[in-house]
Amino acid sequence: MQLRCFQVALNKIFTKHPVHAKTKCCCGQSRQTHQTIPGVDCGSPGDYVRLSFETRPELLVQLFTKEWNLELPKLLITVQGGKANFELQPKLKKEIRKGLLKAAKTTGAWIFTGGTNTGVTKQVGDALLLEGQQRTGRVVSIGIAPWGIVERNHELLGHNREVPCHSISSPRSKLAVLNNRHAYFLLVDNGTQAKYGAELILRRKLEKFISNLKLHPCKLIVALLTPVVCLVIEGGTNTIRAVLEYVTDTPPVPVVVCDGSGRAADLIAFVHKYTSDSDEQSILESTREYLIATIQKTFEVVPEQAEKLYQELLQCTRNKNLITVFRIQEKPEGEAQELDQTILTALFKSQHLSPPEQLSLALTWNRVDIARSEIFVYGQEWPLGALDEAMMQALEHDRIDFVKLLLENGVSMKKFLTIPRLEELYNTKHGPANTLGLCTFCCRSYYTRRKFRPIYAKVMNSYANAHRKSSTYQRYAGANSLSLVTGLMPFTTEMALFEFPFNELLIWAVLTKRQQMALLMWTHGEEALAKSLVACKLYKAMAHEAAEDDLDTEIYEELRSYAKEFESKGLKLLDFSYRTDGEKAQRLLTCELHSWSNQSCLSLAVAANHRALLAHPCSQVILADLWMGGLRTRKNTNFKVILGLVLPYYIKHLDFKSKEELQQMPQTEEEHLENQNLDNDDSDRSHPDAEGAMGIATTMNK
């Protein structure tokens, strides 16, 4: 592993030297070399910065985001524990590794540690080693260590340097090496050598500053600040004082304690367990002497110090809701809560968040399991429309599981999906990348164009004048007037803007290459067979365009595979319907689909070139029926027709369909249009005043 220096930033002279007061700081290096941040490539492993303990935290956040190109965290996990090496129980070690990584990866969290290859930081480094083997993206792990404790720190001086990171420290040395599994290091200098503590003030200031940052970049349901949680593994006397500082801070920081990891963690867990009982005072009084003796033995301190630590333990556990104890032995395998769930639920429990705030956090972290178990609980009531913004964020960020959860909990897509929301979905920059260039406002749907607005207003005003006195109109419209001409729709009414909202969302998902979202929209709503054929056709057309534009072969193959998946879905659905009820399956293929330009599933299959569906027995029966016309399709029908042509008197023996059966027969497109024109002519003769309205409707159709 190589370490790359990004900045050596001692922004103040710590001790004025009589000779070098103006040109050098106490470390002996030139003051000028400590004042620049070189513009070098970012993202390499082991980037580090040497800085003063008085460096302002906003400068560090700027370093993280501008120089190291890190996204701001959606959760900050600060790990506290012992500096000396220790061993964990194998089962607990496995749970901590797995849970810490899962919490960081799924939520986009940062992990703060001590940075050196000792104690609890080494345990976190082992977890990061496991993460590196999985090759699923690097966790942002930032080690904050004292400059004076780092072994061979003179090798790290200079600009744009790459130096090897030593993983083993020298025997009997009071110094420590950096843990080479971390991605970034802050090396804090206060002029001391071989002493811990230089980093404590800066680390706490940085944590405090990050906790006051708004969550980014998601547009949240409720504006929230970045949550911070402290994870305690083992630890000494300083760990107890750190926990006390966290729980008594303003605002307080929730703490998760790993019971069974040793020393400070076990003592905090023990006291917390007994202060949770109703008769806590008597229990603690009876164990007071035992606890003080245990503290004295564990930390090798004098009785006076043990008494003081005992009082600090009591103060830590006074606010029980701020401390959550993680135990692996409480429940059987498969039922126990994992560490990542414990960390996230501790935040909910400690901060007393409202349900919308909790849902906002769960969406930001993309943790549907937390939302299902902690937010959407039995008896939880949501105000009307409260979940609509959550649905919008779930759709934009392609959170499939959250969309499912919100649908299960009563979100109505008919009330949710409006024209501005659909347009916003087409223009969103979130979610997977697509090749259509739909992320700008240059691509606008027909119903948002200026030409559409006066036409829409005319038609709707004529409709309103005709039905203004009806109770239905009064219930839906009330005193509101349509305002699409000015760009504002009356979305507060109960009037549904889309009769089939899942159709619109399916098309959006297909055009933006969100295959799993498209499959979810296919499973909801009506006309599943038609939707599968439309999706198949769109994907094939997109694949053709990708090939024409000489895009990557992978894009073409991806789109073709998506089309084949919908082909398979449609064919399986038709086959199931045909085996269940053949007549209904035939009507399913031939019925007119008003929401799909009056097409039928059979015509959509032809447009999509779905040969397997056209070759299905259900489709073949329909095609044979169309070919035979009024003749009954029975055995040897073709032979009987030929015989009737040769012997005309035999025609009377042919079986023809009844009038009712002829009316139920599928029609070709030409026959359908001819009958439709006849119906329109009859309607014009009966209602001559409707000619103006028909002209408007024709204009809209064009």
C-alpha cells in the first residue's frame, strides 16, 4: 500500500523559536511548505494530510469534498475503544465485521477511527480487509491519529509524495504504524511526541461540524442533519469519558456498546442492564463494591480513580435511551438483530424522530428493512398524502423495495401521479444512467406543450359547462377552475389525471433503463399483457437506435436482454390465460385497448415482432378464425370449401356462424375503421351540434 501526501497544513506556529519564529514551526520544517494543497489526482488508497490540531473543521470538509472527491456522509459512525491490542470472541468478531461494513455500505456512511494499527482500530481494519476482498466498492474510512505517535513520520513530510505504509511497528517502540486498510488519514500535530491525545479535540470538532450539515444530495421529505452514532468496542478509561461526553453533549450522540468485547464496553453494558430495571437503585447499591473492585482490577487504578469511574458510568447510563447494547446471545440464530440494525435503530430511539423524519432517514440510507420493522408498524397512522413525497424520492432514486413498501401501505398511484411529477421523473438526474438524454428540459411530453393548453382548456370548459350542475362535477371540481393555461393544475382535487398511472410509469422506467422498476410497474395495474408487449417494442427500438448510433455493444446487448425478459413475461402470461380459459384468452388478444392508441395485444405483438406469441395456439386460433370469416372452423373445413366451389349445390351444407357469433368475432383494422366511420356518421346526423367539439378532439388526436 502506498501513502500519498495531499497537504501538510500547520496553519499556526505552535511554539515560537527565537531564531526560526518567522520562517519555521516547532517541527523544524519550513512554514511555507505547510500552507498549500497541491492539485493532484484523487482517489488513490492511503491519502493523508498532516494538520494542526487547531485546523478549522470546515477546511477539512472542503478537503474531503474538493480534493478527495468524497460525497458528504449520510451517516457518521465514530468508533471508540482501547488503544492496546486485544482479541474478540470469534462469533462477536464476525458479527462486528459484517455489521459495521453493512451499516457503512448500505447507508453511505463514513467511519472515523484512531488510524493506528493497534487496538480497536486494528479490529476495524480487519473488517475493511474483508470488504476489500468482496470488491463491492470501498468504504470511506478515515483514521484520525496524532502525528507524534506515527512511527517514521519524517518519511511522510513533503508534497505529492508516495511512501510505503509499514504495517508492523518496531519492537518495544512507543510509536505505532498506520493501519493500511484505511482509505484516508488525518495526522494531527500539536507539537508532542509519542503521546496520544493530540487528535481528540480536532476529531470531536469535526464530528460536531459534520453533524450540523444537512443530508446531501437527496431532496428529503423532511430537512434533517447528518446523524452521528458512536460505536464502542472494548476500551479503557478514556473510552468511558468519551461516552459520557457523547451522551451529555448538546445535541447528544447515541452510543452503541458491543457487550462481550471487554473492559469498558462490558462495564457500560452491565450498568445499563441493571439501571433498566424498575428497582435500579437497590440493585446498583448492592453491586457497588463489586463494581468498584472490578473497575480497579480491570483498569489497574487506585480506589479513588475507581470511585470516580464508577460515578462516570452511572452518569453515562442515566439517559438510557441514548445507549443501546448489542448482544449476540440474546436470541437464537436467525432472530437476533444484527449490528447494522442496532446502529440504525439506536438513532431512531435516541433522537425521538417523527415517522416522516424516520422515513426520510431510511430512504436516504436505502434501508427498507429498517422502514418495515421500525416505521411502518401496526397502528401507525399517516396523514393523507404524507407518503407521496416519499414515493417520489423512491422512484427518482430507483429504490424498488421502497416503492413496493409504499404501495403495500396504501399509496394511491392515481392520486400520486400528476403531470409535473411525471415530467420531473423524466428529467431527474438521479438513478441509473441512461442513453436517451432525458435529463434536461429539452425533452417534454405532448401534454406539457403550449399548443396543448388552449385546446385542453377549450374541451374541458365545454365539458364543464355541460356538467356544471351535476353532483359529480361539484364533488371533483368544486370552486376551482382549470389553470393549465397558466401552468398550474388543480392537483388538490380528487380528479385523477391518469386513468392508468402504472402504464405511464412503465414507459418512464423503460425509457430510462430502469428494468427492475419497469418489472414492478408491470406487475401492478391493468393490461399486463399489453404492457409487456409495449415494453418489449420500446426496448427493441432503443436497441436499434443504440446500434445505429454506434454505442457500446454492451448497451445494445443489455437492451436486447431486457426486451427478451418482457417477451418471456408476456408469453407466459398468455399461455397461463389460454390454459385457464381459452375464450377469455382470445378476447384478451383482440380487445381494443383505449389506453394504447386503440391497438390490440395481437397488433402490438406484430409491432414488437413477438414471433413466439404469434405462434402460440391462442393466436393461431384467432388468425384461423379471421381467415375463415363467417364459416365455422370445424374438421375438414378447407376440403368442404373446395367441394362447395366445385359443386355449388353443396354450399348449403356448409356451417355458418350465427349473427351473435359474427358480432363477437375479431375484426381486422380495416373493418374496424369502416364500422367506426359509419358510427360517427350516424352520430353526426343525430347530434349536429357536436361538430365543433369533434373538431377540437380531432385536433387533440393529431
